[in-house]
Amino acid sequence: MKIFDAHFHIIDFDYPITENQGYVPPSYVVDDYQKETATYHIVGGAIVSGSFQGFD
């Protein structure tokens, strides 16, 4: 089955991360995502900006 991941976050500290009510998420880069989802047949997805990225 082909899968479209409709909501995930990439948290890369090479880009600005803003504390949100005391919360700073752990790093989660593209390599982490690819390793964690390697057993799935993901054909596309939507990277979602979190409040900790300060762009909303």
C-alpha cells in the first residue's frame, strides 16, 4: 500500500527554533524520519511548521 504522510515535523537546529511556553523539542532531522519510516512505502508527505519554529 502506498502511504502519504499528511502531517510530520522536521526539527533541525540549523534553523531557528523558538521556545514555546518552556518547551523546546528534541532534534528530529530528515535522516531520523527516513530511518524510522523505512519499513513503510511512503510516497509523499506534508512537512508541517510547528509553533516552536516561529513562522506561523
